[in-house]
Amino acid sequence: MAVKKDGGRTAARKSTPEEALPGVDEARQAFLPALDARLERPRAFLHVMRREPPQLLHLEGGEVSSRVALALWWAALLNCDAQEDAPCLSCPSCLRTGALMHPDVILLDGRAASIKIDEVRALRPLLGEKPRFGRRRVIILAEAQALGMEAANSLLKVLEDPSPDTCFVFTAPQRERLLPTLVSRGWVLTLPWPEPGRPLPEDMQPWEKALARFVSEGRGWFDLTQARSALDAARALQIVLVGEKALADRLAGRAGGPLAAALAGLPEEALPELDDVFSSCQEALLAQVNPLLALDVMATRIYGLAHRVRNRL
């Protein structure tokens, strides 16, 4: 069962074991990032854990797609009908998990908006029930750093009363983005970080070039944002990650792309402020601020920072 956002309210897609199975290709697509060769070691670790799974598992590091895909793979592993060493990814349970149609797999998705307290409270009645279809109920909080403070505290109360048939999985870029009390209640599995210097996806490259030009020349950015009026929060978050990657390249002294080159002139003491700009934009997007407005503010703040530095030179 996937829990999705709908106008700020929680909408659950209901499924039953008798419902028509999704296609194999459709379901397996969700697992593909988890099957990357670089994740062989984390998958092996999860194999060992599957007999006595922890109540709470944290998946950090890697990329958003690999974290969420591995969380689904873990849910498939715990409930696979074949009960083999690895999820078969073709039985009814695995297919439904991949298609987010499994009655016992619940996804609270923080990739595009904050996770609300009402969504967490809605879990409580489920925890008193046995799984409907599988051996374990798996509750995934995708990008759990999107938990609001009230929701995080409510979740702590849920975890204080463990259900032996329920496992929680949190994904986040770094454990430090979560409440320490939540981190301390679970196991942390760190995925391999993205390869340094790897080129951006093709659809992100125009955004990097536009932001680099705006930082250097103060023009070009608004032409791009005004032409992309349908930009959603998920895509906007990807654009923020473009900036964070450029900052990481700058900190590591790597050549990087055009944005890293544009940031090369910033002194070390200005970099914490730049990191704060990206973090503030992420928080605004998770709070459902208009994506284009949030990105425009981000770009303007970066230009202002670079402009102040140039004027001091």
C-alpha cells in the first residue's frame, strides 16, 4: 500500500491479494537502482539481517533513487514468497512491493513534500494488526529528513511500543539530518557515495549551466525558470542537489562542472553560508513553498554572496 500526497492530505491506495498482479517489468523497475553492483555489500548485509530484522533500519548515503530502491528491496526480501536467499522479484509479493500495491508495505514519501503528523498518526491502528498478506509489515519513510518536528516526536512514541511483525525503514542523505533519538533506535547502513566527478544527468545540465552563468554574470537564470512554469517540488529538489554536488566538488578541489568552476573564486569562509543557502531551499521545498520561487531565492542568494566576495577583492 502506497501512501501518497494529495492536496496536503494522506491518500492510501488500497490493494488486496486478489487484485490483478502488476506486470513484471513495471514492478522490477522500482528495484533496479538497488541491483547496482556497488550495492552488493549492503545487500549482503541485509541478507544476514533478514532472519532477525531490526525494528528500525536507517539507509543513508548513496543517491535518493538507490536508497528508496533498496528500502523496497528490503521489503521484498522480508516477504518474498520464494523465501530464497534473495528476493525473486517475480512472485506475487515481490511484484506488488515493486508496484507499491502490497497491503503490508506502506510508503510515506518525503521526496517532494514534508511528512505530516497526521500521516504518522494514521499508522497507529495498523500496528495493532497482523500483516494482511506477508510475514512482515514494512513501513518506509522515504527521505525521512522531511519529517516535521511534531511528526518526528509522534513517531518516537510509535517506536516506544514495538510491534514484532512491523519493520520501519528510514532513508536519508546522512543520519545527522534526523533527530538523534530516532537514529539511536535503529541500525544504520551506509551506502556507497556517488562516484566523484560523475557527470550530471542530461536533463540537469541546463540548470547547472544557467546557475553557473547567473553566479558569474547575474543573468540567464530567470529566463530558464520562467520557461519552466510546471516545475514540481521533486524536480526542484534535484536542482538543489546539483548545487550541493558543485559545492562538494569545490570543497574537494575537483574540477567538477561549470557551477563548481563558478564557485571556485569563493573563499573557504564563504562556503558554510553557501551550504546554508542550499539547506534553506530544501527546507522551503519540503514546506511546500512554490518550487520556482524557492529556486529563484536560492539563485539570488548565491549571486549576492558571490557579488559581495567580488566587491571585497
